[in-house]
Amino acid sequence: MKALKQIGQFLLNLWPWSRERKIKKINETLKDAVVNQEKERMEFLQEFRFYLRKYLRKDASGKYIPIKGKNKAEIYETVMAVHGERLRELNIKFSKNLRISL
């Protein structure tokens, strides 16, 4: 009886339509995962850019508010300490020249 089941499964796997059905199911789940990951990346990048703008104080351009000069190494180390784990998770590269690449 077990041998008949194995032979039946073997024959079903030979049919092209059964393979196509499996491949379609796998592709649908992968497509959903990629879309979700891309949404998550875009949301994080938006938050990340807001954090950088706030940290660099780009909005402090008034006459009596001095803009604090921070060097790139200090900014890079601070950003990596705060967001480094999340950047690695989403496979986003943040260079020492303060450039973001996907």
C-alpha cells in the first residue's frame, strides 16, 4: 500500500501541471513577501531621513541660532548606534560619506 502511494506521488510529480501549480503557489507567497519588505523599507527610510534631518539640525538656519558643526565620523557612529541593527535587517547600506544605498 505504501509503495502504491509512492508510485502515485511520483507520477503526479511528473505531470507538468502539478509542478506549475506548486511554482505558482510559491511565487505568490514570494511576491507578497517582497511587497511587504519593500513597504517596510520605504517606511523606515522616511523615518530615517527625518531622524537625520533632525540630528543634523538642517532646520536651524535662523540668524541667532548657530548651526552646530558635526563631523561625518561622529554622525556616522551615532546613526549606526541608533539604527544600525535595523539598517542591516532591511539590507540598507549607509556609508561613511553619509550616503544611503539600497
